Amino acid sequence: MAGILKSVSGKSKINLSKKKFVIVVAEWNEVITEALYEGAYQGLVTLGAKKANIIRKNVPGTFELTLGALWAAEKKDVDAVIVLGCVIQGDTPHFDYICQGVAYGITEVNIKTRKPVIFGVLTTLTKKQAEERAGGKLGNKGEEAAITAVRMLEF
Ligand code: DLZ
């Protein structure tokens, strides 16, 4: 178990076995987003969520995470949503539009639905930077997203 997860596991003040989570995963940069998903899924389970209460939904790219998150968060029985994506800078300004779009979009979904929608999107300059944050030397941001979701439910 990774350090950060170990430090919080088993300490939740709420009964997580009754909470329902949706993890929305972007398919672009699939190797990275799969690693983020593993981190988020295992993180939730380690923290006390029931496997049957963790639903996975895929969307084509990071830009689609906003609508995927909105659809998920609007479901009455869903308590928290985690979105996972990876945008790697290319030669065109596309990177900026996608990153800005999803950051504003997810902020709005939080406010509109009044549910925790956790932003697990890597926005990196290189593939190496993404790998380092998806189970590499800088940890797994999916796992951190799981901890953040639980902390917001506790709040
Ligand atoms: C088009 C595009 C590009 C260039 N790069 C990425 C990326 O690095 N990461 C990602 O998740 N998605 C990318 N996309 C796809 C967009 O997110 C989106 O799916 C399309 O623009 C269609 O709306």
C-alpha cells in the first residue's frame, strides 16, 4: 500500500461501505488513465468502499469528462464522482482548450450538483511527467483522488 493511502486508511469517520462512487475514465492516453483508474479503484476499496458500489464509466477524451461527470452526479444514489484523464501538451493550443474546458466544466458540476466531483486529470508537458504521476516516482494521482473523494464525503 502506498504511503499516502496507508496514512489515512481505516480512519474514516463515516461508513464508506454504504457510499456509491462513479469513476469516469477518459480513453485518450489509455495506459496512463488505466493506471490512474487502478489507483483510484484500489484506493477507494482500501479506504472502505464496497467493490459493488464503485461504478466505472468511460468517455472518449478528457473534454468529455464534464458531461460524463454531470450525468453520473445527477443520479440520486451516487454520492461522489472521480474523473480521470491525461492531457499531454502537443504542438498546437489544443492542450490549453481541453485543460481549461475540463477544469471549468468540473468546477461547475461540483457547484450545480452539490456533490464531490474530484478532478483527477493530469495536465503534463511530457509523457514522462504523466508516467511519474500515474504509479511512478511521484505516486498515483488516482489514489489521491480517492482520498480526496472520501475527505469531501466526511466534510
Ligand atoms: C483531441 C485531443 C488531443 C489533441 N489530445 C488529447 C489529450 O492529450 N488527452 C485527452 O484526454 N484527449 C485529447 N483529445 C481529445 C479531446 O479530449 C476530445 O475527446 C475531443 O476533442 C472530442 O471532443
